[in-house]
Amino acid sequence: MAQCYVSVGSNIDKTKNIEAGLNSLRETFGALTVSPIYETAAVGFEGDNFYNLVVGFKSDLSAHAIFQILRDLEFTHGRLPNSQKFSPRRLDLDLLLFGEEVIDDGILKLPRADIEKYAFVLQPLADIAPNSIHPVLQKTYQKMLESLLSQSPEPTLGTL
């Protein structure tokens, strides 16, 4: 059984869509560990602020099966098939980690690079898995967060 972490985000009807997304994730994967929710500015485009969080769960499914389920849930919750990477989202679900697996097969890349780049991904991950170790960098998520925040003097996160 693999420990999985998924980032959850929304900037359209945020409260409603985050709640609906969490309910769908619970129905699909069972018990979730849920981080605090952070409000952050849109990245890569002009738009409403996002709510972001990370959830953890254990699964016997493959990483690719989970990836497809997450994609299907996004569509169920109103994502358009032709939506672009940096655009408004009703619900954005990204598989960040699948156990200690390192995958890069053209369809799925794990661990997801966003962990290293964005405080709105790394902060909630560090909230629920501070002492877990990144499978490539071999650093805890708490240490990675401290390093990332030391490079950015201004906080980019607001907790709800």
C-alpha cells in the first residue's frame, strides 16, 4: 500500500469546489489526512486567488490509476477538456507523490516538480508530512520548505 499525496486547488467558487473535491476524494480513497487551506495569488495568469491544500491517503492502486481517477474527478467537477495549464480552475487535483516511487514516463512525472517550486504546494505538504523525505532530493519536506521560504523574503501564503 502506497502513501499518496495530492494537491487540491480551486479559484472558482472555491469553498464549494474544495468541499466537493474533498468529499469525492474521501468517497474514492477513504480516510484523508488534510492540511490547512492556504489562499494564494494565481500563478502564471491574472485571476482570482486560489485556495490550496494537500491531502494524503494510502492506496493499493497504481500511480497511473490514481492519476486517471484524479483527472476524471476534475472533469466531473467541471474542468474543461481543453483547459490550459495556467488558467482558472473549479478543481485542480495533482498527484504529488506515490510512496517513494520516481516515475517519468511521458504521462506521469513523480515526484511532481511543483513540490520544489511553489510554497502553496510545499507548505501544506510539510504541514501533514514534515518529516517525510523527498525520494530524489533526500530532504524532509520541512527542510525543503525552510529553504524555499528563506529564498523568498515576502510570504506568499495566507492561512484560512
